[in-house]
Amino acid sequence: MQIRLETVPGEKKTILEALLECGITSIPTPCGGRGRCGKCSVHIEGQEQEVLACITEAKCGMVVRLPDENAQEQIAEESSCTSYLPDQDYNLVAACDLGTTTVVCHLIDGKSGRILATASESNAQRIYGADVVSRIQAAKEGKLSELQKQIVNQLNRMLKNLLEQSKAPEIEILAVAGNTVMCHLLTGLSPASIGEAPFLPQDYFGKICEGETIGIQRCRQIYLTPAVSGYVGGDITADLLAVTPEYEEEEILLLDIGTNGEMVLGKKGDYVCCAAAAGPAFEGAQIEMGMPAKEGAVSHVYLDQRRIRVQVIGDTKSVGICGSGLLDALCIFLQMGLVDNSGQIRKQQEVSVAYRKYLGEYENQACIWLTDTVCVTQADIRNLQLAKAAIAAGIEILMKERGGVWKDVSRLVLAGGFGSFLKPESAAAIGLIPRELLSVTSSVGNAAGSGAVSAAISRKARQELERIRSSMHYLEMSAHPDFADLYLKHMGF
């Protein structure tokens, strides 16, 4: 796809800003457009080398060739959780899992609770950065109204398409499950206070408002699931709403791992929770050849007769690697002895002769080649270590807070998109999840979406969400006396 840029004389803007004004939000900018990640490279007609759209000035008449965006990202739309039964006199309702990376919307028969249609897309706000910290910074820099406009327009378009499928005029209520920052941006509230100690949000949500107050069209009312803190949001209360009916009396550890690792430990009526700043490595961002889970991405890696084999989404040529593939790759590297327990890529002479061919260099740093086109660099491994150490440290702190031992945990539940695609065995091998809990680990898919469905069709579910919120004790990791030591402890393998 090519686009010719039109600019006003004397007005300076980047190519990225010019594309955004044209409604193009598909350019990946995990770093928030600060020229650090190198993911927003585009080709300019008449120039040999690609340029970074976020730092290159747009010129009137400039013809920009955009990356092919036909490939659909793999998004977890469904879950294995059971929704509440309808208890209201609604005809047509909708539910939305509003994630930092992806957005999933369901259109639902309000009387039966049956999902009629589903739509999913990458979050249009990703042009402002891959994680909530980048979005908070963008809002502080005066882009709050733009951030709200992007997500409101996206939801309006997605809901319109779903309504056209059903030939219905409007939705009676839309239930949204999202992290606290995403809900602030949707409602037009500044999330700036969440980015600064003591990290308090302006609103904890959990109430119904009119659709028109936010700008959602053909929708009478909107309900946002209640948040617990600035970094444990309504997506986690919705997760628990979806999961707890099955494990009501069991001690469970729930992990929703994405750019922000949110976790809960306990049983119904008594939970302790926290959030660890994992960063976007699990989403393929801040990784040299990282990419979303879409066609061309290495999604799984395994060892077959002393040879590295890969599974590529779309069964096509590999062009990058997504989060699940990265986890598998590190697991295999450790198994092959290509990486030591500190995360350092070994020298040629330290590695078995059969495996030396996989060692190499990319952009002047050590790397391990998975295919002839895709590698994992030393910096990639370090970024993954930082992310997994934050999660593992958070889990250990929750265990200490509960005063329990691993055998007390009946179930480890992986929720969310990343949890749907990762191999628990790889997660345990690198120390992301406790090895002791591997035998009781299960993935439930998009639990937040299921919780949102229940909230849309059931008043009882919304009341339960409030009870869940009130039963959760939040721990702030940045202020916890043990976090720094545990973080360093879990850096190794």
C-alpha cells in the first residue's frame, strides 16, 4: 500500500503524525514514537534505505510505502469459562475485552446469553506505544483526546459492523472489561496519576453511564467492570468472575500476562493481588525481530533430533518471532546449552559441536539463529529475563503474603491472549511460572471477555464483580521491601 502525504507549508510533523491524520494506525511503534525500537520503518519513493516514520519529517508530496497489513493477528477471542445466565429484560447487548494490545467485541442475545457475532482487532492506540506506561506518557504530552478518539472510533466501527450482521438498530448495554489505564483513556480521564506514586487512578469504575457521554454510538448504556488499583484493573475482576464459579472453594493463582503482569492468589472472598511491570517483550515488542502473533511469526520452537525446528503462523516463510515463540526458544536454548544460567549466550568453544552452527551475530551482537531469517539476540534474552523476573518475583511475594506453600495451590490459571498461546512447559522451564505448579496449570483463554459477557447480561454478575473487588487486597510491588531482592533472584535460570 502506498500513500501520498499532503502537508501544510511551514507546519512540521513526522511521517508517523501525517499517517495518523490520514487514519492510518497500523504502523507499529512499541516505543511510543521515540525512535528507539526501529519498528516503524517505511520506504520512501526515490530513496534506497527505509526511514523511521516516528522521527523523519514529512514532506508534501512524499510517497510512503506501508508494510503489508493483510495478515490477521491471532487474537484470543474465546474462553473455556461459563458465563452467567441472563437475568434482565434486554434484547441485544455487547461485551468488550479492551486490552492494551487487542480489542475483542461480542454481540449477544440478551435473553438467551448466546453470542451472536464476534470481532477482534489490534488496539488502534498502539501507535502511541506498546504498553500502558507509553500511553500514560502520551496522555501527559497532550494526546489524551487523540487517544480517546482512537479507541472510541474503533469501538464504534466494530460495534457498527456487528450490528449490521444482526440487522438490529442498537445495543442496550455494552460491558467493557479493561485495565485501569485503558478505561481512563476510553472515558477521557487522564491516567497521569497512575504513572506517579502512589499510582492512584481518578476512577475505579464499576458503574453504568450513558453511551453518548463517552461517544459510543447506537448504545444506550455502558458498564465498565470495577478496578482494584491503578495497575490491577477491571480485566482482572472480570477474569475472576469468569473463573471462580468452577474453582469456587479452591486456592487458585490467576495470571494475566501481557505488557502488565497482573496476578491474583486466594480463594473466593479472600484474594491478594499485585501487578508487575513486565514490559512488552511477551507481546513481541522490544525484541529485535519481534512481532505480533500473525502470519510469518515463529510461534513455537522445538528440538527434533538435535535440530531446531519452528512452527510459523500461516505455514509461510518466517519473518519474525512472537511472544510464545520467544518463550519456547529460550527453553530450547537452555536445553541445548547455548545459553548459560545467567542468560549469557555461550562462546562457540563452550557449545557442543552439533549446535555451534546456530550461534552467530546480528547487528554487532551475539545471537542464536532459529531459521535463516530469524534470530534471537543477546538483548532479546535480557529483555525476556527482565519480564519473567518481574512476574516470578510477584508470584513469590503473593505466596509469602498468603503464608502458604506450593501444595496449597489447587490451580494455576493462565488467562488472556498471551496465556492462550504459550506452552506452560516452556514457561516453567525458564522460571516464568513455578515448576511446582506445572501439573495443575491450565489456560482458559479470554476470561476477561467471558466476564464482560456475564456483566452485560446479568445484574447478579455485576453485583458479584463488586464483591470480588472488595475482597481483593492489593500489594504495590514498587514499595514492597522484598521485591528488589526477589527480582534479582529470578533473573537467572
